[in-house]
Amino acid sequence: MDHATQVHLIDRVFDMIDRRTTEMDPAEYHNPVSRYIDPERYKREVEIIFRRNPIIVAHGSELPKPGDYKTMDVTGVPILLVRTQDGSVNAFVNACRHRGTKLVWEECGSHKRSFVCPYHAWTYGTDGKLVGVPAAEGFPNMKREEMGLRRLHCAERYGFVFVQVDPTAPKVDVDAWLGPMAHELEHIGTADYVVWRPAQLEKKTNWKLALDTFLENYHTRRTHTKTIWPVFLDNTAAFDRLSPHARVVLPKRSIPEIRDQDRETWNLRDHSTVLYTIFPNLMLAVLPDHCAIFQVWPDGIDNCKLPAYTLVPPKYLESATAQDIWSKSMHVVFEVTEEDSDRSEAIQAALNSGANDHFVFGRYEQALAWFHQEVEAMLNGQADWVRYAEAAE
């Protein structure tokens, strides 16, 4: 974020410190438990939220050169990403158009000029076009130009690769979708970072429960007593909607030290963690010299996958000192994530007990209320789709 925004946010933190409180919503928010356990609702979440919207599926640094590719499964849809000769990224359904088998089985690779189906050797270029069919005389009426890989809407912005997983969905303008979030990513410099040490976690919990643990620091004193509670101000946060995304500033106990310093020298990253949610499922934690990324992918109504990675400045990749700092930082991040997972999995285990018909989010759990309001708006067709949608190409 720009310096003026940093100063404004720090002033808000100092105001909270002076008033011995935090920013609050006007009232509590009641979230029905059925939203976590209804199988029909879960299907709608996958179809509407995860398949129609532009979702971040990779960072551009994972595809640094033409011919580099990456595959993944996104809510049951196999995806193939390819860096083209002109530097752009193509996204396709990773399935042969002949008989539908998975085309590329490797998780990633480099220097590809074409992809050959392991079943019957149909061959596709990195642009998705069908370029080779063995014994082509057996398909006299086939139009090759209509049999290329099924293309998905794809855009690369601020270092992230966005894909709409549903090939029939109207194209969404990613710049409009990001809205004010674009300004934040530009100032963070995510396009200039590279992925370092990716990891994969899996949790026995509904995807929304997993995200809930990231969205408030009311629980920090009790759940993270020995990890991060000594570092951060207790239950203090500055929350802003960047619809459909959000920003939460979690100030450290060190922030009062800069109060009497020249405001031009104030640096929010040195004295807080700024946590962004890029709707619907990516958490971006901005740390002093790197970023931590977590994504939450639904994998059934009561299970989710959490790929995680660190974004680091490439100029320090060979620095042992920098790697030591990043390693220690990520060790804490993963330790905190495990502590949160213990809580969310315990909640999941009791969801069907009937003990609660709704959860109550306190006035200071603003980001929780925001997130579930956004989910509801998307599912009920009340989101501002006019602002995001373009005519399908």
C-alpha cells in the first residue's frame, strides 16, 4: 500500500490503543450452522463461487519461461497452465478431446512445445490447438479447429494467475474484479516476488471453517499463547472491505515505539502483519520482507486442501541469512496454522451434534461477518455482477 494509507492505518491503530478497544461492527452477526453442513449448499458454493469467478491458481514465477507448465485439480476440474512464446499464460481443461483422458500427468515441467495424449497420442500445441492425430483417416468428418483443448478464461495480474474454471461461464474482467485490491498488490510488489518452498496441507474441515480461523484475532490469547500472542496487540485490528476482498491490519506490540518518530518514516510492514483475503480462498500475509500465502480449496463438504508457499524477493534467494529468516518465519506460520486447524477440526467434528443452530460472531470479528456476507451475496445473486462481468468472447 502507499505511504499515505500506511500512515492512516497506523493512526487508526493508535486511536484504538488510546481508547483501549478495537474497531467494531454495529451488532453481532449470526451465522447458521447449516451453511457448513448442507450438501446442496456446498454444491452451489463450488459451482457458483469457485467455478464462475476468477480464482488464483498459481503465481507467475512458477511458469518463468515459454513452454513451462503446471497442472492441478481445482474443485474436481483438471487444469493445465502453459506459458506461451509471447509470454502470456494459457489455461485449459487438462483432458484430451478424443476420449477425455487426462492429457498431462506431471505436476509441472519445462520447455514443452506440445502435449501428447498417453492414450491414443493425439497431440496439442501450447496454444491448445490439435496438431496431430494418428491414423487421421479414421476421422474424415472431424474439424480439427473445433477439437482443440477446452480453453478457460485466464489472466495474469500482479504476479498471480487467475482462471475461471467453468468453461461456459461469462468472462469476468479481472481488473474490475480486483477493484481496490489491485492498488494494494501493486504496492506490495507481488509481481516481483518468486515462490519459495511450496507445501501442501489437508484438513478435515469445511473450507469456510478453515478460512474462519484466519479472519479474527479474538482467539489469539488462548489458542496462540506461546506462538504469536506475545508479538501482537491483543484483539486489536483495523479491518477494511475491498469488496469482494478485504484487508486486516494486525498490529504488533512494537508499534507504539514509532509514535513520536517522524511520520514520514512510519512503515506499517515493520510493526504489523497485513492480512489480505482475495476472495474467495486466498490469504496473503504481508511480512517485513516476504509474504506468506495460504489457499483453501474445498475437497468435499467436510474436507479441504491448503496449499501454502512463501513469496520472496529473488535477489536474496542465494542468501543464507535471508533463507534462515524465511525458514524461521514460516515455521511459526505453520505452527500457528496447526493450532488453528486443531480448533477448526474440533468444530467440524461437532457440527452435526445439534448443539448449535448458529454461531455468533462478535462485533470485533468484523472480517468473519464480511466473509460470510460475501459468500451469501454470491450464492443469492446479490453480488454486483454487472461490475465484474463482460460479454463472453
